[in-house]
Amino acid sequence: MPLNVASDLEVKPWQDQLFELIKGSDIRQVCYVPDAGHARLIARCKADPQIRDIALTTEEEGIALAAGAWLGGQRSALLMQSSGVGNCINMLSLIRACRFPMLMLVTMRGEWEEFNPWQEPMGSIVEPALKLCDTDVVKVTEAAQVVPAVQNAIQLAFGDDRAAAVLLSQKLIGRKVWVK
């Protein structure tokens, strides 16, 4: 019996659909600064022997890693929180100058029900800052939007050797709770 991919994907949580899309798109390296919003995706990547997961000390290292991965013949993705975008601004110029693909999946902070006011300034300027750095940006607020948005970003990044970012809304990820 043939698989109905569309209905099979709909049953799974969006994080698992996203992992399957990354794996199916031949992305072999996934780098990240640990983040609760990406925890499930990171765990899936770590558990897969065909994907090299790389923990970063700071997000801009992920830009250099993506350049090296591409030069070495592999696709990569950078997972980060919206505050990490601010750390990458200067390094994003490397993508424009060298024309290599850069796929970024960004969990947002400073939005819906944010408890930490320090997250609000960067969270409010992520989209325009990335656009000023010649990055194609789309924001996702519902689970059904995740896979189509990331499919498009993968095509833009790897099909056109450019930067593409999908912003995963805080509303999609869920309210973060301060743990004492």
C-alpha cells in the first residue's frame, strides 16, 4: 500500500515533521546553541548517525560552519534563538560576499507571553535585521505552516546559494516558564 506522505506528516508533531524534512533534504550537519525551543529537533538530530550535530559556543560560529560544510560538499542548518541573530549580524556579510547557502531556523523570544523583558528588544528587530542582511525571512505562527515554510527556505538556500530564515513564533513553541 503506498504511503500518503501528507496525511502521515499531519499526524506527527511539527518538530518531528521538521526533522524528517531536514533529513530528507540531505542536510548532514546541524549546528546550534542549546535552546529549549529546539530541544526536540536537537535530540532527534543527535540520535541520528547520518546527521552530525555540533553544539556551538556562540551563534556566529554557525555561519562559518555552514560555509565550511558547503565547501566540503555538505548541507547544513543553523538552529538558534532570536537573541542569537544579534550575535550573527557581522558574520552574515560572509554569505553575501561568498554566495553560499545558509539555512537558519530561529525560535523567537520577546513575543507572546514573554516573561523576560531583556528578550524583547532583539526579538522585535530579528526580521528587519535579517532582511537588511539580504536574508529571505518568513515567520511561522501555526504548526501547519512549519514544513511548507522550511521547504521553501531549503529551496531558496540550497537552490540559489543564499540566506533563508524561518522564524518559529513563540506562540508556536509555547510559553516559556522561568524555573527557579
